[in-house]
Amino acid sequence: MKLREIRESAAALGNQLAAGIPIDQAVGRLAQLHPAHAEFWSHAVISVQSGAPLSASLEQEWPMSLVNAVRAGERSGKVEDVFLRIEETTQLQEELRDTMLKLIYPVSMGIGGVLVFIGFMVFVLPRLSKSLGGNSTSLVFALSNWMADFADRNWMLVLAGIAVGVVSLVSWLRTSEARLVILDWCLGVPVVKDALRDLHFGLWANYVAMLSSAGIAIYDALKMTAPMLPSVLRECVLNFEQDMSLHNRRMSEAADPAKQSPGDPRIAWWPFYIANAFIIAETTGTVDKELRRVAPSLVKEGVQKLNYSISFANVVSMAFAGLLIVAPLAAYYSEIFSAIQHAHR
């Protein structure tokens, strides 16, 4: 299911169960909400009526982190609350995804500039060079003539390479591995890394709070949610969990970046809001409440930083694309002015 469909399904289930509607009737109505998944929901109704938990059916369509939350809610008798929390969490995830998609514009502009540059160099500049008699010694003209000659002699190879490259790139971009690789790369970019850190930790805090409120132990919740984070952020969470479960450190000590050994990623990446939430939770005993309280603040700061980063990236990409487009023409007009000067002499 798509993220939107999961959110809508969770909202419908949570509201119906909270109103006292039996779970098999609540599940049966979802076929009307999502006709495309009517067969799935029909099988889920039969499974529930036979005595199986709904979480067993949801494994086929929902991410395991959400299924684990539903399973814990079923065991603790809080499943309707879990569904409503899933609605909130997936809605937040949709908003973050939409914000991240804004990065496509500057990237597309940069790629467009490269394509226009190649088009000028291969198809336009060689013809302009001929109008100058083909005697230019400019490096730009030399590169242009080489590119045009290579494309002319190997056009089938070039087209095949472009086709294979595009298909391979699109296929790779659809994988979860590509998402993590791109995120890891972005976390190395000074302008955007703080924004991505706050956004991911904000969403992660919401997930941990949801699992904790469903009755899942904090150690298990940390291990279940760590894979959703990029590698360096994931390492922070796993180190935090191991400090408590294996090294018997107190939660407040394991969460405090100032108390970690040199080289620990928590020193550089662990947000203040997250550390503060766990420190307070050790006293209050309400991890879910504290994480739910700080998650919106992290997301808000992350969105603000990301919007600033996107504005900066737009300026940089426009300048980069403009430079690539202007460079071939600048070389051509430079040759014309040089030829005029020589003619006057």
C-alpha cells in the first residue's frame, strides 16, 4: 500500500474501533475506502473472523515497523490508540516526503544545464566553428570538435549507453539501498546535513513513541526503528541501545552526548531535543510522552533548515546551469572579437 492508503486505513480503523465497532466489521468497510485493495481487505476479514490477529494480515501490505506496533497494541488492548498514532506518524512522514521532493528542482536544473551544455558542444558549436573557418585554437572549440566527432562515429554506442544508463539509474533509484546511499551522501553536505538530521530524528522519535505507547520495550523499539535511519544516525541509536542493554548505563547517561567517548557519533549527530527527552524520561518514566513532545520541534526546525538549504541550492544550481549554457557561446563570441581585432591590424 502507498503511504497515503496506510494513513487512511489506520484512521478508519482507529475511529471505528474507538467507537466500539467490532474489528471484523471495521476491516470489512475498508474495501469501500480502497477498492484497489478490496481483495486484500476481504481476505483480512476472513482471517480475523477465523481468530487470527489483524496484524498477521497486515504483514502483506504494511511496513514491519507499523505491523509490530499493531501487534503490540493487540496484546496490550490498545490497538485503536495504535491505529490513531499510525495515522499521525504516516501523515508526518508524508509531509516530510513532500518537503524532501523540493530538492528535485535544483537537481533537475543542474542536470538540465549539463544536457544543454552537451547539446551546444555537440551540435551547435562545431557549426559555429566552421563559420570561423575552423581555425580556432580555443580549448572549448577543440573539446567541442572532439565531442561532435566522437558522437558522429559512435552514435549507436552513445544512444545505447544513454538508454542503459537511464534505465539502470531509474531502477536503482527505486530501491531502498539507493535511498540510503543518497541520504548518506546528503548528510555529508554542510548546507543540508543538519536539516536532514533533524527531520529524520523527528520522524524516528515519533515511531519510537508509537511503539513504546503500544507496549513494546524501549530496547526493542530502538532496534526496530534504527533501520529507518541513514547509517551514521542509525549508529547513534544502536550505540544508545547497547549502552543501556549491554553496558548497563543509565538512560540519561547513555543519551547525553557530553558523556560519550571520543569518536562516538552521538557527539556530532545526537540532537539536543532527543537527548533531553530521554534524560527527562528517566525521571518521569514516560518515554513515549517525552519523544512525542519533542518530535514536532525537531521536524519544524528541520523543515526550516531544509527550506533555507533548498533556496541556497536553487541559487547555486541556477548559477551552475547558467555558466554551462553561457560558456560555449562566450567562447564563440570571444573568437569573433579576436578575429575582428586581427582584421583591424
